[in-house]
Amino acid sequence: MANDTPSTTTTPLLRPSRRWFSSLRLKTTLSAELGGSVGDLGTYIPIVLALTLVNHLDLSTTLIFTALYNISTGFLFGIPMPVQPMKSIAAVAISDPLLTLPQIAAAGLSTAATLFILGATGLMSLLYRFIPLPVVRGVQLSQGLAFAFSAIKYIRNNQDFSAGKSGPPRNWLGLDGIVLALFAILFLVLVTGSGDFGDEAIPLGVHEEENNSVNRSRRRVRRRLRIMSSIPAALIVFILGLVLCFIRDPSIVKDLRFGPSRIHLLRITWEDWKIGFVRGAIPQIPLSILNSVIAVCKLSADLFPDREVSVTSVSVSVGVMNLVGCWFGAMPVCHGAGGLAGQYRFGGRSGASVVFLGLGKLLIGLVFGNSFVRILGQFPIGILGVLLLFAGIELAMASRDMNTKEESFVMLVCAAVSMTGSSAALGFGCGILLYGLLKLRQMECSCFGNFNFDPKRPVAVDDETSVNP
């Protein structure tokens, strides 16, 4: 099944008829939006922490710039559009401590320039229009399951982010034990359920006005769900993690230094451009096109059908963010489908959700600066795993709309190759090839005599009418 025709390249970045402040109009309760604001921190914090410890990323600069990105995208898109690290560049940098900040910035700038050109010229819209939906769903499924598997590792094992590997099994008890993570999971499931936050009303039957007891029971259930959906469950779990940071290591207070670090312009040499492009940009560009633009737009269309987000605006947005921030040493970022799924899962329904997150990051970056890394270093990794688990499951559930066996087949093969090959681009290529082969089987081919085969009709050797000359 082909993709539904998306918005064309003529879609403006900002709709003239919509005022900017209308993007912040709450679509649900304030507490739900606050809960959704921390929905993508399960991926954001571990990567930022690892880059800070291994590659000496300036945490203060990154917090300030990503805060400004969050606030801008909240106004621009009107949905909880996330701002997340470019994961492939981050993985390369963390695995090689000798990769310098100018080289990381060069990789981000090269990727950003590519996405900006693809978006501004309309080529990204063509890709979005013709890429089959099962292939997109396969990429989303693989990314969602990858997040979920990483989350389970966070919960079960100690993590050494500076080395990029899992350690020994985590203790069951303690301030970062498995029991604490399980308690957080049970709490989130009890409060948020499947993550619909009352979007699905419990319908009253046609004849239920005749049964007052059933009617009253349904009303009580709806009232209870509304009350529970007003609890910012994810935000409560995150605040609990912050409190535990100071309990686990009270000396953090002495190490805090107030005020942001000094922002300065990076000097990027020609050698930095070559290393950054080859080692960071080349593996990141396919992932950004698929997961940061195409998958994000498809997922936003599924979650927010009344608020269309064009691939042009998303692609140009990624380009502009990095073409500004990377020059000052900020971490290369993109819009991730996993972050959007996580923020939606915990209640984010409008641009206000990411604006709240941006204001929080801005406050932390301006007040604590680089010393905030001491707090992040003591944050319970199990709690981060819990947040990441729910985000991954929500992203993977986007693939549930495959209606035929053929679509499911393409999606599952694409997801399997993406996960086992550790490359969304490889899975995407296999998915496109497989989809084309399946469509080729159904086409008439004149070079074989224009056979019109009717599968319901028996074929006999002496049946001359079975073949049309």
C-alpha cells in the first residue's frame, strides 16, 4: 500500500493564519503537558552525560541552545516536537574519545546542511511522498524496539556511559536498584494506562439510559480516569530521580557552581571537516532523513491528524538548529520519532509541553552551568531506563496499522535487518527492495507473453484458452 499523499513543498514553515501563541494552547491539562515534557529525557540525558564525560562537551552551552530549540519548535509546530541528540554522531564520538569537539561540530554541520538543502529544494517532500508506508513503519518498529532493549539494559545492569557499555547486574535494593525501577513502572502504568490520557472516551451504549446502574458505573470510571490523567506521572518520577541524586551523594551540593560557562565560537579546520564528515556525517545522514524527518512526520500525522507537519519544515528546522548551535560547541541535534512518542506517551499534546522543557533546560543551564553534570552523574539510571522503555514501546506501537500480510512482511523484514545490522539505512534499503519485488510479482509483463493468470481458474496443459495470445 502506498503512502497517503503528504503535504507538498509549497507548505510554508509557518501558517500565516495561525498566531504563534495559539501553538501553546493546551490540548489537555497543564499537569499532563508538564508530564509529557520529560518524556524524551530517557534518551537525552544518557547521551549528553556520555558526551560530556568522554568528549568534554560543554554542558552549559548545550543546555542553553537545546532549550532555545525546544522553545522555538514548540511555537513553530504546535505539537511536542522533540529535540534530541544525533545518535549516530554521538555513538561515534563516545566510542572514540580522541574525536574533538570541532570534529563533532563539523559532523553536525555537514548533516544539517544536507537536510537543509533537501528540505529547501523540495527533494525531502519527494522522498516522503514515494517511500512506502510499510518501510517507514519498519524503521519506526526497529527504533522503538532498540529503545526498549536499551531500557531493559539500563534497568537490569549498571551502566558506564563513559565507556559505552553495560556493567554487572544491578542490585535489587538500593537507591538505584531494580525494585525502584519496577516501582516506577507500576506507578506509570497505574496512572497513565496505555498512554491515551482520556483521549478515548468510554462510550455509553445506545440503551444505557435505561440502565441507571451501568450508566453511573461508567461515569465513575470516566471521572476516575480524568483524575488520574491529571497527575504528571513522568514528571513525578523524574523529580524523584533528582531528589535521589542528592541522597546518593550529598557532596554534590559543595561541587555546584552558579552561572553559565562562557560561550565561544569554535575554530574548525579543514582536517576537522574531513574527519567529521567521513566518520560522523556519512552514517548520520541516512538516519536523520529516515528517523528525524520522514518517521517523525508520519508519526505526527498519526498522533495529531488535525495539525499537519510538513517534511519541509521539519527538515529545514533540523538544518537551521545545527547551522547555528554547532558553531558554538552545542551538541548536534535533530527531531526524533522516539522523543515524540515518549512525550505523547506521558501526556504532551501541544507545543506547550516542549516549551516547558525548554524553560527548564534554560534555567538549569543559566543557573548551574557545567556543574550540573555532577547531578546527572548520580541520576538513577534505572529511572532513565523506565522513561526510555515507555518511549520505545509507544514508538513501536505506531506500526500496528499494517492491514495486510504483505505490508506486515515488508515491515518486519525491514525492522529485523535494521536491528541486526545496527543500521536503519540498511533496513530501509532492504525494505525498499522487498517492497519493489512484491509489487513486481503483481504486474503484467509483456515480455513473457502478457500472461493474465486467474488464480481461481484451473490450468490445464491442453486448455488453449488459458493463455491469451
